[in-house]
Amino acid sequence: MYDISPENASNFVAGVDLAFVIILGVSVFFLVAITGVMIYFIRKYRRDKHPKAIQNEGSLKLELIWTIIPLLLVLVMFYFGWMGWKPMKTPPEDAMKVTAIARMWNFKFEYENGKLTDSLYVPVNQPVVLDLKALDVLHSLYIPAFRVKEDMVPGNIKQMWFIPGQVGSYDLFCTEYCGLDHSYMYTGVRVMAEEEFAEWMKDTTATAPAVDESMTPAQQGFEILKSNGCNACHSSDGSKLVGPSYRGIWGETQEVTTAGEKREITVDEEYIRRSIYDPNADIVDGFNKGLMLSYEGLVTEEEIDLIIEYIKSLDE
Amino acid sequence: MSETVKQGAHKSYLEETGGRKGIFKWILSTDHKRIGLLYLYSIMTWFVIGVALGIMMKLELIAPGKTIMGAQAYNATFTVHGVIMIFLIVIPGLPAVFGNFLLPIQIGAKDVAFPKLNLFSWYIYVAGSILVVASLFAGGGPPDTGWTFYAPYSFKTGTNMLPAVVGAFVLGFSSILTGLNFLVTIHRLRAPGMTFMKMPVFPWTLYGTAWIQLLATPIVGITLLMVLGERIFNIGFFDPAKGGDPILYQHLFWIYSHPAVYIMILPAMGAISEIIPTFSRKTIFGYRFIVISTLAIAFVGYFVWGHHMFTSGMSGTALFTFSILTFIVAIPSAIKVFNWVATMHQGSILLKTPFMWAASFIFVFLIGGLTGLVLGALATNVHVHDTAFVVGHFHFIVFGGTGFAFFGAVHYWFPKIYGRMYDESWAKTGWLIFFIGYLALYGPMLYLGIKGMPRRYFDYLPEYHGPNILSSLGALVMVSGFLIILINLIRSARHGEKAEANPWGGTNLEWQISSPPSLENFDEIPTIDKATYKYD
Ligand SMILES: [Cu+2]
């Protein structure tokens, strides 16, 4: 229907677009017809041309006509809407499984062989089913070109499926408002030819964080923060975002709330590790609980050491 | 139509001060007309703020990236814009202003059934609005949850959500009490001879609205209380970590907020049903069908809330049912549109400003309704849900529908309210500029949504730039029109030409008494022996 999407971008495009064409077609017809008739009446029966109105209280026949015809038309629209949607409901058995994980404010995609990526990679012409997992608040996964969208609800793993029909790159958005950086919560879908995809899938090292051994440990730490999306909530320049800045905390004493009790802690390695693996154990004063989630299993112990190097380096 | 109205035979309600002075003659008066104006002035004040916030959003979106404010400020802006516009303006809107002013007059009564309760409702309204606006300035920053306060984000954000929610809760009571008052007024205080089927359409729509206010508002009250419990006591109704369900919140919220859309639109339809016959000098076409369709909308409107949640994971059966009911609720609105246009047929049409608003209402309301069909069908809903398309659609209904009807109503009843005429050519100029700006502002949103641009986006991809520029420029044009309209009305209320009792040749009771009316509206309660909108 429009340029963002080839007609066969996914198996749903045809059904959805047919519903669009029918509904928009009927709508535009009625909009033009009713407005046209109204303007015609207004011109024809202006008071200077038509000084005396001819009274008419109504007509049962007309009322029936303009009740029944629209009723039939909307039922037709309903039918095409339903038919376009129905196939989205049940994924086929043999679909390739990918887990889509949403958190504030990025997506991660986990494949059956443990591979983890920031954008979604899928093979062409093969059904793919996404298990939708939200870790913190509501999100919604939307691929306009494929005509699919499903909310991601914490505590409730839902599914979405499609068959990509054409090699290419498409936008993927979060469409359920989820806080500060909602509008930056987007990524892409890469649809690849089958062999290319198989090749890509085998290589599970390529997507590990791009840590370059020639960098200093602090620089490596920064790369890790970047690739995990920490910087959406934390700044390096001392400014307060959703969470505290990395600057000026190392070795300092901070007020935190632990299990409802206020206490003072010193920011050391132990504390940083706990802040990343169990962020809601100690809540820094002036910030909110429940926003940062545990990165256990996502950020390794060694990576935390590098992050600590980076935080230290900010105060040198 | 007896032409025996003696203009100025009595002191008008504006001169009748009950011995009070200054502001007290307003805030202590239980006269339904003064209370209507209290609402008008409060609503207009908030509206100016709401419009200013809207313009800020449009300026931010004029280009990708940060333009005039950061993401946090933008998120707060659309939240507060939504809360003010919905809870402080469109929901009270026509019933509170014109319902109060006109309902007793149109049914031949001296006041509403409970005048003191009526004034008290206004106090509650003001208290609620102040709480909402206070949330802007106090605490951890203005709320940033969107006007829908969706769980679980609304429990996690550090911003100042509580006053906004308490404010919305308090406002609910104002709405319930006004609804109750109107119901009793309509049942008990109609003039002798005014059977239900002789009642004008505007009171009929207030009647349908009042039932919704009375029956649906308590649900949002309970929901907002649950939100408070959640935030203060961490109960966990909606928190999956504690066994709650965030989707439950959405159900509760929309069980109220969908019928609330009809609270917004029904009285607007009522006002349009007054304006079109008057300026066509013709009795309304299909009176009975307009009345029945009003009640049908009020009734079926309770059962379609699920269409706000088609992608939230409800069962196929639920989706099927909500979708088909959504299509069915479109029919009574269509019936109304056909009857309005048929009323113009063979009329004798006078193109005054209220009529221009009414005719353009039909156009924008049609766009709003027809885009609603796109949202009602499942396949297309999945694609455009939570995109700019939805934002466009509901602005066509709520602002195009209710807003246009409101401006039409202000101009139509202006001579009755103030006893003076507004300036016709400025009013028409304002309307034209407003209308053009309006279409340029909201039209592109429909297109952007079909192209896939999500809503509540502080920033967008460059491919969406073009239509956003048009939309932002449209906003500026529309606001210029709005300022012309506003200044013209304010000026004319003081300096306009003196109005006659019945400047438009209307047939309903408000036109049979002087402009402005006397304190008690009628010297003698009239006896009604004719159908409404009778021209001969
Ligand atoms: Cu999100």
C-alpha cells in the first residue's frame, strides 16, 4: 500500500491491506458523498434563494434505508477485519523460536542456540514465532512493514508470529509508552536469505560486546555500559537522569534505603556489584525503586570489573 | 410563536446580584445560569493552558531531535495536556456550561432540581482542577505517565503522579453530582405539557449523558483509588511480581473512559441538533430517530471498551465481540448525520457563524467516525493502534466533534447569555482560519499513523518529517484562529450590539424569554402544547 513495505513483506500484509482498502474506500466515498450533498443543500437552499422552508418531519422509509445499508456495510468491514486478523492468532508448530526481551529502553533477541542480539535477524520465507517478554513495564513490539503489533506485558509471556516474505531491513518500534526514552526504543529487523542466515546463526561470538583488547580497561568498561543500554539512565558527566551519574560516586558515602531502613554505605566494588546484580536491594536516596532491573546473567563478573575501572577513571 | 416577549421588562439575571458584590455574586449564587458561566470561565482558562501545552508539543515535533525541550519535559507535557483537556475540559464541557445554562430553560423550569448541590459540584470541580494543576509544580516533577496512567509504569515513575490521580478522582464526584442533578431535573421539573417526546434534543442528550455520568464514573473512581493503594501501600493489584495483572487496570480504566467519550460527544450532538433546525428554519428531520439513536449510543457505548485493547492479548472471542459491537455503535451516529443533512434539505438556510460551526462539525465528525471504523476492525487496528493515527482519530472526534460543537454553541447562545451580539465578520474569519489550521494539524497525523509512526514519541525517524512539519504549522494557524474567536467573544460580551430576545428565530423555550433571561427565567411556567422545532 505504501513505500515502507513491499506487498509481500510478511504473510499478513495482503489480508490487512485488503481490509484497509475496503474500509478506507467506503469511508472516503461516504465522506465525499455526505459532504457533497450537504454543500449542495447549503447552496441551493440559502435563505436569499429559498426564503420559505418546506417543512418535513421525517420519513420512515429513509430512516430504514440509512440504518440498514450502513449496517450491512459495517458488517462487511467487520468481516474483512476479522479475516485479516485471524491468521495472526495461532503460530504454526514448526516456526523458528526467538525470545524478544524488552526493558526500558531497548529490545534484545535471544535465539535457541543462545545467541543474543540487539536487532532481530530472521530468515526469509520461514515462519518465526516471537516469545514476548517484558521485564519492567508495558512495551509493545511493532513492525509496521509486517503489519504486526503485540503488547509486551510483564509477567505474561505472549506470542507473535509472521513469515517474512522479502529480504531487506525494516523498522521495529516500541509502541506502548514506557517512560523517558520511549521514542528511542526502536531497532530493526533484518530479513536474510536462508543460507546467509544459517551462516550468521552459527557464529555465536560475533555479537559478544565489541571489546577491543587494545583499549584500556576503563574504555572497555564504557563499551560494556554502552552495549547494555546503561547510559539511557546513567550519565558520565554528573547530571542526574533516571538513575544517578557514574561521576563522583567512587569511594564516596551515600545515603541508601535498604529494606525500608535508611543507612549509609561507601561505594566500593562490592556495592557496585550488588547495584548491578540486585539493584533494588539498596535504593539511592532521591531515586526510585523498581526502575533498574538485575543484570545477572547479562553482565559477567569480569565485565563488572571493567565497569568499575571506568567509574574509577571518572574521578581521576 | 407568540411575539410578546418584552425585552428588559425584568432585571436580567446578570443584574440580579442578591445583594452580593464582586466575585461573591458569582461564587455564592445558586442561579443555574451563573453557575453555567462559572464553568465556562473556568473551562476556558484551562483550555488556554491546554492549548499552550499542545502548541509546545507541536513545536517540539516540527523537526526530529530535540527542538525546544527534552524528552522528560515532552512526556510531562503530553500527560498534562491530556489530563487537562480530558478531565478538566471535555468531560465537564458542554453539560456543565450549556447544560447548566439551558437545561432548566429548555424544559420550562426556574432552576435545576438541586441548586445548592449544583454550586457545590462547581466547587468540587475547582478543587479537583487545582489538585491536577498542582501536580505540575509540586513534588518530583509533573506526571509523565500519559493521561491513561497505565500500570505498571504509573507505579514506578518518580514523578508527581498522586495529586493528578487524586484530582481526577475528585473531579469524578463533580461529574456524578451534575449527572444526578440533571436526571432529577429532567424527570421532575418539565413544564406542564412537555412530555418526553416534546422535549428538545439537547436536553435529551443531556439525559443520556447524565446516566453515563452516574453509572460509569464510579468505576473510574474505584480504579483511581486502587492506583492510590498501589502507590502508597504497595498492594499489588496490577503488579505481576505480586500476582496482580496490569491488563486488569486497562479494563477498569476503559470501562469508564470509553463511555466517557460519549459523555463528551452526546451533548455536542445535542447542540448541533439545536443549531441546524434554527438556521434552516425547518423542523428537525426524524426527531424520534435522533432521540432513539441518542439512547442507543448511551447504552451500547458501555460494551465496547475492549477496542482500546485489541493488542493486549485478549481471547479471540473477546476481540470478535468487541469489534462487532464497535461497528454497531457507529450506526446510531450515522443515523444522526443523515438526519442533520436531511434537515437542511428544502430549508431556508442562513449562513451565520453557529451554522458554519455546525456544518464543519459534520465534516470533521465524519472523519472522526470513519477513522473509527479503521480502528474498530481487527486487522487494521493491529497496524494503527498506538500510532499517530489514533491521536488523529480521537482529536477528530473529541476536538473536532465536541470542540466544534462547543464553539458553535457559544456563538449560538451568546446573545441569550449576554444579551449582546458577537461581531459576525470577525467570528467567521476566526472560524475559517481555525478550520483550515485544524485540518492541517490533524490530517497529517492520520497519514503518519498509517505509515507506522508510534504515538507519544518525543523524537521520530527522519522518514516521518514532512507531515510533521505540516501538522506543526497547522497548529500555529489554528491557534491564530482561536485567538481571533476568543478576543471577539470577550470584546462582544461587553461592547457588542444589544441582542433581541430571539435573534435567530429559534423555536425552543430559551428564545421565548428575554435576552439575557431574568433570574427566574419565566414569569409564569409555560404550558407546552406543541412538538419541539415547530415552524409554521
Ligand atoms: Cu517500550
